[in-house]
Amino acid sequence: MQVFVHLDELLTPALLQQHQRHIVDFLEMEGITPEAEVGRTKVNERTAKELLAELAHDLDQAPENE
């Protein structure tokens, strides 16, 4: 059984806005067409985990002063 969630159930509005371009690029690489409101895009559990890991990695790599 696959579990699906909307991105806005996982990410805050601020994170969705701040990382929108990255999220859209990631979804398109996965073959997923993002909804007009990116947060309403439905993804499966595996895709959600991969996206969260990628965003967390990006945050870990960000300079301290941002």
C-alpha cells in the first residue's frame, strides 16, 4: 500500500515559499507535474522522504549568516 501526502502537510508555508524553485525542479526530475499551488502537489511516501532529505541537506550546507 502506498501512502500519499500533500507537500503542505509536510512543509510550512515559509519553507514552501523559500524553496519553491528547488521543490519544483525536484518534482519535475521525478516526473511529477507540480500543482499551481506547489503545496497542494500530492506525492508518495518515498518521494516525500527524498525531498525532505534533499532540503535538509541544503539547509545543512547553507552558510550560518543566511
